[in-house]
Amino acid sequence: MQNPINQRQQQILDRMAVDGEVKMAELKEMFEVTEMTLRRDMEKLEQGGYIKRTFGGAILVGNDIALHERSGVFIEEKIRIGKLAAQLIQPGDSIFLDGGSTTLQVARFIQVNQHITVVTNALNIAAELQGKQISTIVIGGMLMGQTSTLVGPIATEALEKMAFNRAFIGTTGVSLKHGFSNSNMHETEIKRLAIQQSSEVNIVMDHSKFGRQDLFSFASLKAADRVITDQFPKQELFDAFKEEDVEILEIN
């Protein structure tokens, strides 16, 4: 695993970190490169010990490695996005943080003893808040090992009984046609419901997610009140956000 991997190969791992597998047909649609190029990518990832190729796709070899690699993608940008997002939190707020490497950075910048309540379905976020003297509620549910999140009927039932001042939601893609999306339907269900239960919706995402489209759409563009990112999207998407009165906060 010592050989460096390029950005496209890292994005393949990022996608696989959610479901544990990927299909070649999905990758061709996502990256718009030749099948030969993707086969070389997969070969390099397999040689590096990240994945095992299967008929028509690949599976992860080690989930712990995949999570580590996912967290390292655009880490500096995610840190700054998290810092900016945390500044929006006000005393007395009830907030929801869903699972993800960018929302984890939001949790890291929440101040010690801040008078708020945080609800999350992510075990790593709960662990980050432990010791900060912050009221933290972890919803129950089925544990997804790849993302350290709790999902399923128990999780959704708990969320239906709550209301949030603000939600901070991650996404693996956003496009004009499909809005905000994610590759895992269980994660998508949690995101959709948290948005429904929140007075203010903040999407935290780095620029690599703009223009990307995953299998499950969880919200239209207008469902967001604000997008917090490191770069503005291309003009067409920027204009679409503006038309829907979605604020875009860019880190300095």
C-alpha cells in the first residue's frame, strides 16, 4: 500500500467505503473514462491491497483501511469547512450531525461546554464529542461497519420524534438533475428524514462532489438552506442554487 494513488483512484475508494463494493458500469458513468483506464485503476488498487476485483467490479479488502483513506481525501479542505460550519451553531441549539468525514470535522470544532444538544447516528462523532461536556444523543439502529453509522427502522423511528434547529449533512454528490445524492439507501433514508425534521439545513461538502451523481437522491437543491464548501461550483450549478435561494458559504 506504499504506492501513491491518484485522485480518481481515491474517489473510487471513497465510494467503496460506503457500500464495500463497486461495479465497473457505475464507475464508467461516474468518471466518463474508458474501461481500459478503469481496469488499470482497479489493478493498481488491487496490487496495493485496497480491493479485490470481482466479475464486473470489486470489493474492499479491509474496511479499516478504506475508512482511513476516505478520511484523508481533501482533509485540509474538510477541516476548514468543519470549522466554518461549527461557527453557525448558536447557544441553545438542537442540531443533527450525520455520519461522514466532513461532519466529523464539524464535531471537532464544537466548543467545549457549549450549551447545545447534538443528535447523531455516527459513533465516531459521538466519540469526538465525549469529554466536551455537550449533551449528546446517539440514536439506535443497525450498525454499518464501513461508516460507523446507525441506520434502519429503529434509527428512523427515533428521528421522527425529534426536531432540530440545524442539521449538518454530508453528501457524496450533487447535480442539477438529481440534487443531493448518496450511494447507500440506508444512509439516504437518515439524511432525508433529518432534513425533514430540521428548521435549517446545512450541506457540508468539498468541491469534488459538485456535478457528481450517486444512485439514491435524498434532497432537491431547494431542500438546503446553505451549502458550505471550499470552492464555488461551476456557473450552471451556482446559478441553480441562487435561483432556489440556497446560500453558498465558501471557506477563505
